[in-house]
Amino acid sequence: MSAKSIINKELFTPHDEKMLAAVQVKRRTKKKIPFLATGGQGDYMTFICLSGNSILHSAADSVTSAVQKASQALNERGERLGRAEERTADMMNSAEQFAVTAHKLAMKHKC
């Protein structure tokens, strides 16, 4: 069994994740790295792995957040349009009342 298969089986599968990619990296360093069992100072090998669920959850969260923001913006716009429509109707009624009153006054002054 390859090292990538073992990493996937032991690290990702128990957490219901899928390893999308793994890259073996060789690094040289002059420092001692006590937490790695490399057999001494110098070269060591490690893997950098990419998990599927973390990316999918992050992408899903971003999409959900964007949809929520767009929905909120649409609701706010709808509220503003509703208020503008009410003000327009009020202004139209006021204009009609003004016209009726002006017409009555004009008729009284003619007589």
C-alpha cells in the first residue's frame, strides 16, 4: 500500500473526508526539527494533502453567504420600492385633492 493510500485511510476516511491530492515534499533545512523523526539534521520528506470536504464546505458557505446577502439586498430594495410606491400614491391623491379644490375656488371666483 502506498504512503498516499495509508494517509487517506488513516487520516481522512475516519473523518468522512476525501483526500483530493497529496504531494510529497522534500525539504532541506539547516535547523534541527525535533518533532520530525528524520534521523538527524538535513533532508526530510513530508506530504502536503488537500481534503475535499474542507473545500466543499468552504465553497458552500461562501455560496450560502452570497445568496443570503443577495436575498437581504433584494428584500431591502423591495421595502424601499414599496415605501416609494406609497409616497407616490399619497402625492397623487394630494395632487387630485388640490386640483379639485383649485377648480372649486376658480368656479366661486367666476360667479
